[in-house]
Amino acid sequence: MPITSTELEQYQRDGFLVLEGFVAANTCELLRARAAELVTEFDPGGTISVFSTTAQNHVRDNYFLESGDKIRFFFEEDAFFEDGTLKQSKERSINKIGHALHELDPVFSEFSKTPEIKALVADLSIESPLLLQSMYIFKQPKIGGEVTCHQDSTFLYTEPQDIAGLWFALEDATIENGCLWAIPDGHKLGLKSRWVRTATGMEFEIFDSSPWREDRLVPLEVSQGSLIILDGLLPHKSLANRSSKSRHAYSLHVINGNSRYPENNWLQRSVEMPLRGFD
Ligand code: FE2
């Protein structure tokens, strides 16, 4: 059994759970090598898309909005000089790859559907689980951008809300290189907003405009191979990485297949590629 009843109680109480040593070191290295290959093969051409949670400049960015059933590459906001050329190599400039690696890439697909992950999700009591989204996050040295405090359910909303984020540390994550920070038991305060599609683009539907209690954030420093499970309602963030070390992570979001998945969520799949579970 991947998690004990005590750990499950801890997850329900705090909204997150850290499981050290969940992924073997050689598997972490295999995933890192595969991501490096994907970036090397990626030809940006004219499709430069920047991922930023501070500027929200991907709001009208179709390259982002249509990436739910594709493998796409997003640059760090600080990757460019003013003239638009890259400050450092392409390999050192990508913020993340998303959002259907778990479906379309054989290496990430095999990892995402391992019996250990399937059993873990069963322990979390997510019914008829569907693998909604995957991201490979680089948090590049020096330029890795901040991700502001948010709840994943803002972006991946279901009714009822039953979603878990599985965040696999493929390298050590420390305060220095931009580890996750979370507000323990903050998942009990309800959803503050939803990011919804409108006729003209995306906008936030606000339910609670009070500020985050960022004074309650705690750092989740973990070693390579650790898994952090995050309730979709848990407020969390990560600071910019100004260190010389990267902080690679792979994240996978699983939803309850019996929940309603609204058509105005940003992430949509084509009819030819419906959401799938672990089979
Ligand atoms: Fe998140």
C-alpha cells in the first residue's frame, strides 16, 4: 500500500502530503534525459510562447490554450533580450513542457501509468480517475520564474471538486532553487477564483477577493524522487530561482471521472483524444 491511513489523514488535514523516495533515482534521470531530448528536438520557429503567472500574457495565447492534448514548449519570461533573442541556450530557456506528455510521449506515458501511481490514486479515493494534465517544469537556473500563490482548481475546475496534483521532484528542491511553498490546511477555505473561457478570451471569475495568508506559507523542501500530493484547493506557490541549480519536476493532475468537467475550463481535449485513466 503506497500510503498509510495516518498519511491519508495527514493529507486530508493539511491538503498536502510529502512521500520521500517515491521515484527511484534512475527513473528521475530517465525522465530528465527524455525531457532534454524533447527540448533538443523542439524547433521554436515562429511559435514563441512565454509562461508567466505574473503577467498572464498567455491569456489570448492560442498556443497555450490549445495545448491540452499536445506536447508544447513554453519559455521563461526572463529568457529574452529586448530584441527577442535568447539570453542563453534554448535548453536553458524553457519554463515548461505541457500538457499531454502523459498521453503522447511513450516515456512519460509509461511513468504516469505505473502501478505505484495507480495504487496511490486509488488510496486517495478518487473515483474512476482520469489523467487530465501533465507538465515538465524546469525552474531554470538564474531565470526560473516565480509562480504566484494559487489553487490548481482555479485552472482545473470540476464539480464536485475532486482533483489531486502529483508533483514529482526530479531534482532536489530547496528554498534556494525555488521549491514549492504551501499554506497548511488552506484547502479548507474554499475556492477563491476560476479561470474561465469567455467569448473574447480568458478571465478570472472571483468568489473571494481577500488576500492569501502568505504569512502562513511553509517551504516544502524535498529531495530527488520525492512525491508531493497537493489537494486541488490547496494554496501554493514557488519563488523565482536565482540560484545556479535547476529544479526539475514532473507534475500530473488526476480528476474524478464522475465529476463534471466544464466546457469553459481552459484545458480542453479534442473529441479524438478523450481523457483516459490508467489503462
Ligand atoms: Fe499549482
